[in-house]
Amino acid sequence: MKSKEENYLLKMEHVNKDFYGNRVLNDVTLLVKPGEIIGLVGENGAGKSTLMNILTGDPVIHETGGFEGRIIFEGKEISFSSPFEAINAGIGMVHQEFILLPEFTATENILLNREPTKYNVLSEIFGDRLNLLDRKEMEKRATTAIKKLEINLNSEMLAKEMPVGYKQFTEIAREINRESTKLLIFDEPTAVLAESEANIVLKILRKIANTGISIIFISHRLQEILEICDRIVVLKDGSVQKELIPSMTNSTEIAEYMIGRELKKGIRKFTEKREFNNTILEVNNLWVDMIAEQVNGVSFKVKEGEIFGIGGLTGQGKLGIANGILGIYPAEGEVKFKGKIINLNNPKFVLDQGIAFVSEDRRGLGLLLDQPIFWNIAFTSMQVKDSFTRSLLGGLVKWCDNNAMIKMSREYIDSLRIKCESEKQLARELSGGNQQKLCLAKAFVLKPELIFVSEPTRGIDVGAKDLVLDTLRHYNNQYGTTIIITSSELEELISICDRIAIVDEGQIAGILPATSDPVEFGLLMLGKKTERVVK
Amino acid sequence: MKGKLKNAIESVGLPRIIIFLFLVLLFILTPFVGVRFDTSLNDVIIRFGMNGILVLSLFPMVKSGCGLNFGLQLGIIAGLLGSVISIEMELIGLTGFFVALGIAILFAVIFGFLYGLLLNKVKGEEMVVATYVGFSSVSVMCIMWLILPFKNPNIIWPYGGTGLRTTISNQGYWFHVLTDFFRINIGNYISFPTGTILFFAFLTFLVWAFFRTKIGASITAVGSNIDYAKSCGINTDRMRTISVMLSTIIAAIGIIVFEEGFGFIQLYLSPLYMPFPAIAALLIGGASVGKASIKNVIIGTFLFQGILTMTPSVLNSIIQSEMSEVIRIIVSNGMIVYALTRIERIRLR
């Protein structure tokens, strides 16, 4: 028994973690042997990042009340309260977004804060901090690290001038340069890389593992996971769903475990199959320049009265579509609404056509937090339709009719059951769920023919989630309003949409009826493109 | 009971209560140091009427998110131009006063528009840029006052015959036309400047009403959340420009009302530090860089002018020295420093 225990470099046992009462990790056990590559997969929000944050001593964990469970690293129980402790113990992390100093060379970045130094006169007076850098020695060490990776990286190159792939190589070189490193965590290292570069990174990972360093590899690209990992751990909703051996599985099976088999049975809020005739929105080759949600030429059609879902993993561009059409971010392409071409990059024009938008950025873009509820609900309508205003002095002055706004707000507060003291309460003081309802009310007041709703349930509790979805569904039923929902949560889309488009790398990977096998959506998300598009 | 008191204190704001109590203390002290209570009160009211509009002029820019108007001098210069041109034209009484206002507004519209364009290019750094716009415009005008072709011997240097004097008296033109309008005298020492106060009240009402219109609401939205405003289809740059023009126009009116009560038009470097007392007053009133109300304007002007009037007269009598200017500077700049540190705290939270 004892000898078996020593075989593991890292043992995370029965780890639990709550965030403000939300359980994000539930009895997770993760074992890593020396020199082993573990693939960690799971949907957004499955708990991968939280698990890694616990391991690397991210301060967020401590600030939110720590975690339960044991972590044993090299036979000793550990609990890091800062990333420095983790680094000193030999746990390194290569981030998805590069943490490099742009004005520094590869060498300087690799050896940052670990530079070999030379003694000089001033250090006698002021201590070691005034030692001179030993440039020659630095050069030597950096080149050794680079050589280990067997890549062609000029150590003199400034980080800001490097292509993305080289930035990634520099990050890796920095981590392996540390003598003490025993475990490296790679958080989607290939996400931003071209295929050839990604292949080099995979080769490097193998080489590192062969030197005895263990690796935890997080990726959404299942092919990569299957290619290089020794073991695959699938997380779902905060618990370990399954451990798999690559040679005995395939990407479909992994996707099934990620999405969850139970999804197949009855989470849909309605079962009837609805038929739609007229196309209300036609998008042709839309490009949107939204940071981290780039859209690279999507085309799709939405029918009148339909609830259309847009899903996909974070950062793949699904949020960019609504933001682009509504003119929040610069967009190019052709969008037709009821056969009429929509002027892009012009929010006023789009709103005038009878299109409303409930933004994913509720607190930033969706609400006037320091204004009262009735103002928040009425404001867009006042701007777009001149409602709640009275013309005075022969139309010279448009006077805001606060009483009309308050009266209308009361109706929406009642019908959407917004919990508040009065319609004069500030939007800031409401809970997340009630703020979301406020955003919906704001859109409903416009009496739109088409509503874009982005991430309607992000950051709100479970009870409120259902209420919000029911409200949307009900509104669609009652008024025949077309709704386009963008969401990271596949379950949510499946539960209320008629059809769902999955966005991957800024493009539509496929459009399927919501009644399709959830695994198919999972595969689309993970980049296995299918040609199947439902008419 | 305790909760109620706490709520009351919070809604008024502790700093205002402290300053108010200090002001009350100063008034109580007046008889003991040989200063007349009623004269002091009258001074405070007169100065309130003279300065109120300048403080009010800051309001639109705070509402639109452009911050405190440290470039108030631009509006003041427009007002000064109006005043000297009206006197150059030898217009007397209310006619002279309103012609001065008209010309000043004309200049303020032009200056405000250009100033607005500039501030739209430096979003987030408005206050720093505004400070230098204000300073440099004063310097430009130092040259202009010398070379503009004014001819009225009452306003140009007596020798040489060109260039305006540093201080020009408006007595004999439109001095006290507002102040003496329905002036109410109570006893020998109190003389209520009805016209000035009414004029201030009228402008305040106009500004309040403006912000109750659709366009005013749009400006408020731009100030509260510029991204939100954009997503509602509001032309945010236009709204900001309107607010800057409005601030500049009101400042131009404000300085003319100030001169009307003061009796002198001060040119050259005197507008240089004019924004600071106005800004300090607004901040004492409870406003911050991003938030202000009409209530803040009125309370702030009263408290600030009260302190400015009372502290020097009472303290000078106690310690027998001339400190009024020093105290004025300490109070007004101290208040600005206090307010600017407050915003940082809110942002970091």
C-alpha cells in the first residue's frame, strides 16, 4: 500500500469547493504519476479552472473561504496560499493568455526575477538587489532551455515582435528553466495557435514528460488530448465524470461524458415540434471584430416566431454575432431583416427596425446602475420610439413623462415578478436575477419583432434561471416574437430553443434541431465539423 | 430612532453637517468678536446670489460624464467679452446688461462647441485637459485684451490709448441692475438682492427643466454609462458637446451676474483661478466627479460662500491679522483635494 502511494507525484483527494453557496467542485479526486500527461476536459464551468486554481494557490480560493479535501504533493500535504509558494514547491503554470513583458527579449522573459547576478560595489552598501545582471550567463541558460525544446527561437527577440507560437514557446521555456519544476499545468496552450505550431507544442509536451516532469493538459481539442495524454479525466458540473485511457476510447465517447448522457431525457420545456414559414432574419457572411469573440463570416437564417439558439465554447465567437448585428462592435457583411438590409454599426437604425437586444454584459451595457428601475425600463423605448414623452411648446421640447414611465414599470414589475422595494429603487441594489428581468423588461417595452438575448442566465441563481427562461418562452408563445438566444450553457439552449447553431472558431459548425442527440452538439463544439444542416 | 438619525446623517452627508455646524458656530461667535450678525448674514446672501450661477454652470458637464469643468475660464472669457463689448457700445441699465448676456452667449456657443470637440477626443482625461484649456485660453486673452480695437475711454488705458485696463468699472452702465431690482431693505443693515436671487432661481429652474426633457435624459444616460447610451442609439459625442456648450454658456452668464453685483470687470489674469472656488462649492454641496444634483449646487454655494464670508471676518477679529485670502485658498483647494481622493476610492471599490 505504502509503495503505491509513493508512486504518485500529486494526489488531490475529495476536493470540494463552494463559491458563495454555489458548489463548483464536488468530491474531486485527481492522481498524477511522475512523467505522466493527464488530459483534463470538461465544458465551460465544469470546474477545471477552479481545480487548477486550488492547486496553484490562486488567492481567489482563499478569499472565498478556501476548499475542503487534501492535496498531497511529493508525499507532503500542501495548501498554497499564494502562487509563489506553488512555484517554489515545483508546480508551474503555462497560461492561455501570455504573461510576457512585451519590451523584454526572450532571454529576459525566460529568466525574469531569476537572473544570475554579479557582485559590484553598490551591492556592498545596498545589498544584493543592486547586483548587476550576468548577461552572458543569462544567455547561456536561456539557450539551454530553448534547446531542450528543440525549437528555433532567437533568444534576442523582443516578446512584442514574436509570432503567437513563439510567445507560447517562450512561456514554456520559462517554466522548464526552473530547476525545481516537477508538475506543469498547460491551460489550453494550443487554443490560439495554428495547427503546425500546435503540433510543435504537443511534441514539446511529450519531451518534457519524458524528462520526468508531470503535465496536466487542459484543452478543448479532443484530438490533441487523445494524441498525447496517458490518461483523460472528464469533469462535469464539478465532479469527475469518468477516467478514460486514450487507446480505449474516441472523441464521441469523451463528448458524451462531457455533455452528460442524462441530457437526452426530457429537459426540454416543450415537446411539440413547431413549424415556421417566413424567414425573418437572414445573415450572410457576417464578420465581427469583437475582442476574444471574433466572428469570421457566419451565415444563417432564422424563421419568424422561432426560438433560435447560438451555442459554443467561450471565446469561439458566439457572443460576437448579436453584438455585431446590433452595432455594438464593428461588423461587416449582409444582414437582412424582413427582407430589408440592415445598416451595420448603427445601433439606432437596428433598434428602429423593431429589434431589441439584451446584452450579456448586464452591468456594463445593459443597465444604468445608478438610475431608478423605471428609468431603466423606459429609457431605450423613450430614445427609440419617443414614448413616455410629452411635446411642449409646439414640439420644441420633449418633456419626459415620469408618471407614464412609473405606471408602465409597475406593470412589468408585476408581470415579471421583479423583486424590489419600489419602481424608484436603483438598479444597482437589485440581485442578479432581478437585474436580468429588468433587462428583459427593457427589451419587451420596445414591443420588438426580434429579440437578441445573450447569456440570459449567467451569474444568476438556479431558481431565477428557470424564471428567466420561462419568461422568454412565454413571451415567444404569446406574441410570436422571434428570439435569438446566445448561451454558453447547452442545456439551457436545448431546453427552450427550436434550433441551435453551434459556433466554433468564429464560424457556424452546424445548425441542428434542439431535439437532436446532445452529443452531436458536443462534437460540434469541440471542432468536429459536420455538414448536416437542417432545412 | 438611532437608525433614523443615522439615515438622516447619511442622506445629507457628514461633511456637510460638519461644515454647517461650523458655519452656525461662526454666526454665534459674531457678537462676541465685534462683527454684526445681520451684516454678515446679508453678505452671505449677496455672495450666494453672485456666485450661484458659476457653480450651476458646472452641473451639465458633470451630468454628461465630462467631470468637473476645470476649463470654466472659457465661459468666463465669453462673459467678459460680452461685458466689455456692451460697455464699449455705451449701453446703460437693463439694456446694457441683456446685450452683454446676448453677446456673451454668442461667444460661449462658439467656444463651447470647439471645447466640446476637444473633450470628445480625450475621453477619460477631460479634467486634466480642461485645466490646461482654461489656463492657456486666459493667456491668449491677455494678448487679445491688449490688441482688440476698443475705443471707449472708460475702459482702455488712459495713456497710449490702446488696450483694455485690468479692472473696468461697470458703474454708470449696468452696476446692480439685478441687485436693485425690487431690493428689499430690512432695517439699516439687511438689504435683500431680490433680482439676483430671482435670476439665479430662474436659471436653476431652466437647467432643471432641461434635464427633465428627452435630450437632458440622454445626456444623463451618457454620463451614467456611455456604453449603455451607445447601445440605445444615442449619439454620445453630440450629447457631450451639448453639455459642454451649456456649461460654457451658463458660466458666461454667471460671470456677468458676478460683475453686476461686484461692480468691476476684471480682465487679464483674474479669470485664471476662477474655476476652483466654484468647483469647491459644488463638491461641498455633496456632488462628486460623476454625480451632481441641483440640490448640491444650492447647498454647496450657500455653505462655501458662508464659510468664505464668515471665516475671515470672525478669525481676523480674533487673531487680529489679515488672513482672509489664505483661508479662502485653503478651504477651496482643500475641498477639491478631498473630493478628488473620494472618487478614486469609489472607482477602486
